[in-house]
Amino acid sequence: MLRPMKTKTDLFTSMEDDIKQFWGALSGAVRSTPSAIAKRLATIRRTHFAHRSDLWDSSGDNIVEHLAGIEDFELATAAYRAACERWPGANITLRAGERVIEDNRRLRTARVKYPLA
């Protein structure tokens, strides 16, 4: 059996509905806050890692910049060493929580305090 053909009015009505739905979804996304969009996209920004590398000021009291946050120890060590090579005179630490694993200030201080005779 033959189906009745749709008229132009039927085609335009369904197209208008599609356009309304599209613009409704688009305007909802534009009006959303970044956190709401992140929830929709299921992305999570991590702030706590097992290991972190930090760049300290010259006094060593304040963190100037958080360089890396990494879970894997070997990768964290490689990132720390790369940062030490990138900024040779900077104060950089590799920490696991509060425990300092590596600190390039220790090596410089040891050379200055105890020079070889």
C-alpha cells in the first residue's frame, strides 16, 4: 500500500521543531556555568596527587608555582629532574604529601657549606 505523501507544511513543521530543540539545547549550554558543563561532559579536575613538584621562592618559604602533580613515582621523578634541568638555579622540590623526597636546595647548600679541600 502506498503511503500518503507529506505536504510542505508537514515538512516545515517538523523542521521548525528540530530547530527549536537545537536552539534550546544550545542556549542551555551557553547559559550553563563551566562546572555544569564539566559535569555534563564528565570531566573532573584533579587537585590531589601522590607526588608533586613545586617551584619555591628564593627564601624557600612560599611556593611560587605548582609544576606537576603525578601519581606514578618514576614519572614524578623524571618530571622533577626535567624541571631541575629546565630551571637550574631555581628551588624545586619533589614531595609525597608532606614528605620531601628530593630537594635541589639540599645539593647546592651541601656544596656551599662543605667545600672539598
